[in-house]
Amino acid sequence: MTSSSDNTSRANSAERVLITGAAGFLGSHLCDRFVKDGFQVVAMDNLITGDMRNIEHLLPLPNFTFVHQDVTEYIHVSGPLHHILHFASPASPIDYLKIPIQTLKVGSLGVHRCLGLAKAKGARITIASTSEIYGDPEVHPQHEEYWGHVNTVGPRGVYDEAKRFQEAITMAYHTFHGLETRIVRIFNTYGPRMRLNDGRVLPAFIGQALRGEPMTVFGDGSQTRSFCYVDDLVEGIVRLHFSDETRPVNVGNPDEITIAEFAEEILALTGSDVEVIRKPLPENDPKQRRPDISRAREVLGWEPKVSRSEGLKLTYEYFKGLSEEDLHRSEHKDFASYTTR
């Protein structure tokens, strides 16, 4: 079974990859990696949550092409296509509340379009699933055989169920059509290019510290998360894509920490003395989150390398470099302008 990062050495200028959600946090880092590895990259995004600044450094390159396209509509890529990575999806709590129908559509119609394109082109496809498919887990740490504990009609249900459907239809295409499919279950990931005000805990804490605002901890702070630096995650995704593994694979960092402890780490990192305040825990917010990465270690030879202290320093430097406008504005996308048909 293929497990080494040397897999990408097979790339040459004739190999083409489509990356959806390419202007987003994870999608843009995947674009960087595949461009660096010598692929012809077709980047696709409708920019509902993505930001062109994440990929503007790639636009002049001869092996990079950007297509402004909604993947829930008909998608077409002319010429040969060897690989698809479907990473288009809103992915933050603010998104779930503001654009729930678009979140469901990209995880259903969008993945259907991408799977159909992969079938037509004979391409291998990796789809981005999530630890959210485990819901508020009753098994800890979470392993791939656990079926989850999800409220389908709760505020997080639109994201959870979109991703669960993605997995189901991907496996259906694999078993019925023999399509080359890969499923990565992504746990909490952080790093440069995160949206500062998207509601996720790490950018929220750093943003509050930089603005001198009280740091908000929801609940009693005993809930846990496990944070993986983006470079480690990208390496795991690439290894999975070029492996022979067709089962879902957890990719994340098993180094677990409580939110209260994490707030203290951010205060120490930023040198801030802002007050830490408490607010009620949001509905269906997971009480614990930690990946069992035994499968990734076994079949991919992968485990995270970047320590949280090192990764947080790199991320903090990125956020410190943002403009005053970026630092103080709320999410500025005009979500109402996007149809919910």
C-alpha cells in the first residue's frame, strides 16, 4: 500500500488536478502544494466564503488557472483531468447560521457534480469530510468505525448532514461505478489564511486579544479540541489521495486541550491581559473532540509534526500582519445576495 510522501514525485506537467473551494483556507494551501509538486492546477471557487487574496500569488503562474464557478451548478473542465479534490464548503459556525441552504447544496449537489466529472474523466477524487460527522461524540477518542451522535435538525445539522451525505454518495460511486475515491475526515485545523471573524475558537481568541476585547469562553471551558497545523493536514491529505486507501481516514492532531486551557495559551502567546468572560454553550456544541489516527499512521505513515506552540506562533504572526480594516470588521460577505433556490 502506498504511504510515502514521495508519491507526488509521479507528477508531471501533463497531470491536471481540480481543487474546489480553492480560495478558502484549506483549498488555497492545497493549491500551493499541488502547484509546488508540478501539477497543472485548475482552481474553482464561487467566493461565497473564499477570498482571492489567498491565491493571488498563484495567478501569474503558468500551471495555475482560476475559474469563478459554483460547483452546485453544472461544472466542466476541458481536456484531461487526473485528480479532483472537493474542498468547497462553508465551514464555520457563522456560515451554518447565515447560509444553511448553500452549505447543504455544496455537500449534496456539489459533490454529485464532482463525482460525475471524476467518472467522466476517469479521475481520482478525494472529498473533504469532517470530524463533525461524529457530532457530540459518545466515543472518545473518535475512530473511523464510530457512527456518530448527531442532531440532524439542530443548528449544526446542515454541515454535519451535508458531510455525511458526501461520504455516502462517494462510497456509492466507488462501489457501483468503481470510481477511485478517497475520504478524509478533517479535525480542527488552524494556520495562516483563516478568516479572523468566522466564529471558530482559534481566530476568535486571537482576534479578541489583538483588539483588546474580552476573550469569550463558552460554557465552563471544559470542552476539548485537538488542533492540527495546516501544513501537517495538507501532508496527510496528499498522502491519502495517492494511497490505495478507500475507507475514511481521520487526519488531525490527537494532542487534546480544554478550551479554558487554550484561552490561557493564547493570552500568553499574545501577551494580552484582556478579561476572560463566559457565555452559554451553543446548542449541540461538541463536548470533546480528539482523533484516533491509528489508521493514518498505519496506512499513510502519517502523523502531525508541528507542535501547537510552533504552529500558534506562525498563525499569530499571520494575524498580526492583517490590516486594521481586516482586524476590526465582521464577516463582510453579502450572503443575502446568493440565491437559496
